[in-house]
Amino acid sequence: MNIFPFRVWLMQGALAASEGKHDVAFEHHSHVLRVLEWGRKEWKRVPRLERGAVFDSTYVRCVRRLFLNSYLKVSNLARYV
């Protein structure tokens, strides 16, 4: 059962980034990262089959990359305001 909205946040962030709304993308990606970091700590000793692949390092690394891209775009935009 999937009770976490982080996949929705991830998709909303990707859609916002594709529309040039990098501040919105940054917000959604930061929510996703917080949930993933919490889950990795909370379920550290739970087998992968039970906790799911979303808490694996590769998944978190991909989300972190999206987060950093949106962060850089937002900080770049803030320079010119």
C-alpha cells in the first residue's frame, strides 16, 4: 500500500520544471527529499523487499539531482530580480 504522496510531488516538480516554474519544482523536490531521507532513517534495518526500492541510494540520488537542478535554476533567476 502506497500512502506517501512523494511520487505525486515528484511528478508535479517535473511538470513545473518543464513549464519553467523552477521555484515550484524546487519546493516539490525538497518535499520528496525530506520524505526519502526520513524513510531511509526510519526503515534502515528493514529488508529491501518490504521497504521498497524508493529508499535505495540510486533513487535518492536521482531525486537529489532533480532538486539541485531546480535549486540552481531558482538561484540563477534570483540574481536577475
